Amino acid sequence: MLRYFFIGFTLLLLLLVSMTGLRGWKSKRPPLELFPDMVRQAKYKAQTESSFYADGRAAQAHATGTVPMGYSAPQAKFADSNSSSTDLAGPYKNIQFSGSPTYRETGRMGTQWGTGIPFEVTPSIMQRGQERYNISCAVCHAATGQGNGIASKYGLNGIANQHQQRIRDMADGEIFNTITWGKNTMMGYGSNIQVPDRWAIICYLRALQRSQNATLSDVPDAEQKKLNR
């Protein structure tokens, strides 16, 4: 019994030596590689032909509407003069991602976090902020900002409640920085959310916070009169 074991072990050893020791031999035939270790990969090189596509080219044209990484984002449709939301054109005239040391793009005033929105806040800006918040933030922080979004149902812990006093007292610039670079378990959205949209989200977040902590004095006089009727 032991003899058969040694015979089998010897044959296995010879097979392994053959597989590894014969690598690198030159031959006109395609090599037999059980473990190529990514030495050679199935791929198309630049300017080569391909039988997969109808036009015979391996390199296909970019999909319509896509933007190469590292280039400025295209102008948004709502910034067009024919758009009904013309008041959005102000902060969106030159849509770009962070790239300068200004307060508008860093949230800092000198060495301190600044406070305030760097452009006029209009109803359309608030609507834009609500839309962007629901797209990028509500999945974790929930539509109300309570921190119990759908992601919390699947094991994501530590989601911040946007209504806690710490965040209510936080400077707008620090919130902008958090959106840009992330914090703790939150990833950064600086490469996905444009600078004006980050400020629009902050506008909507402040409105959410105020809605949960509002008093009668926050209601306009005209609306109070309607309530008293």
C-alpha cells in the first residue's frame, strides 16, 4: 500500500515539475498554461481588428452623452436660456467640481469653516437641493434626515441623524466639506456631486432641520392668519 503511495506521489511531483519547469520554452505552437498568472490576457490592443463588432473595429466610439474622466462637466439643461428655471443659471453658469481654494469650493474662510450659501437661494435652488438629496443622501439619512434610510435596514450602522444638535450647529462649510470628502463610514461625493449641487443640498438640509424644530414664530404672518380663521 505504501509503495503505491510513493509511486503516485512521484508521478504527481514529476507532473508539477513539468508544468512549472517547462514554462518559457519557445515554440510556434500555442503554449499550454494551466496557471498563466496573468502573464498573457485575452484583450484587444489599440488599432486592432475585431470580428465581434459589425464594423470590424475593436475600439468603439464613446457612448453618446458620456464625458471622459478629468474633463469639465457639460452645462446643465436648466442653465439654458430657454429653460423655465432661469434663476438656476446663476450658480450653474460654469458647472465644475472643486478645484480652487475659494469658500464656494472648499467651505473654508481662511483657516475656519465658513457659514452661508455663496449664491442667492431661490425656490428652484431648494427644489434642486431636494432632488439631489433624495438621489444621493436619502438612501442612508432617509427622506426626513433621521438617519434611518433603507441602507440602515441592511446592516449599515453609524448613520448620522441630521437633526441632532451637533449637526444643527455645524457650519455650512463643514457640511460642504463632509459632502465632498466624506466622514467616518460616509464616502466622499466630491467626484459625483457638482459644487452648486452640494450647496443646494445644504439649503434643503437646513430646511429639513427647521421643519422638525419650527415654532409658531417661524410661520409667516399671512399663513398664521389663515390658521386662525
